Amino acid sequence: MSRTRIKSGNTDAPQTQTQAEQWLQELATKQGRVSSIEDAMNEQLTQTKKSFEQQAKPLNEEIEDLFSGIKSWASANREQLCK
């Protein structure tokens, strides 16, 4: 779980130990809910990233092939290119 910095300031404060324990329980519950929301978000981001990577894969393979061909041509024509 990521740590969340909580600002202190002019806020209410528990008045008894019992109330402090209730607040701590509520805090833990809400932090757990936030963690669940963030986990769901990260799962969706992962799936979205995979989808776009799959779309880009054929293009990246073509780019690699084109670059390799250009590199081979440049190596074969080095003298002409370095004039």
C-alpha cells in the first residue's frame, strides 16, 4: 500500500480513546477502499497498455526490417556516403 501524506491543520480531533479507535478504523477502511480503486485502475492501465502494444507490434517489426535494410545498404555503400 502506498503511503499517503495527510495534511494537518484546522480539523476536528477525536475527543476520547473510543472515538480515536473508531476514527482509526474508518481511516483504515477508507485507505483500503482507495487501495482497491488504485488496484483496479492499475489493472485497467495494464490491459490498455497491452492492447496498444499489440497494435504497435507489427509496425515495430516493419520498422526494424526497414532499419536493417537501410543499415545493410549503408554498409555496402559506405565509400559513396562518406565522400
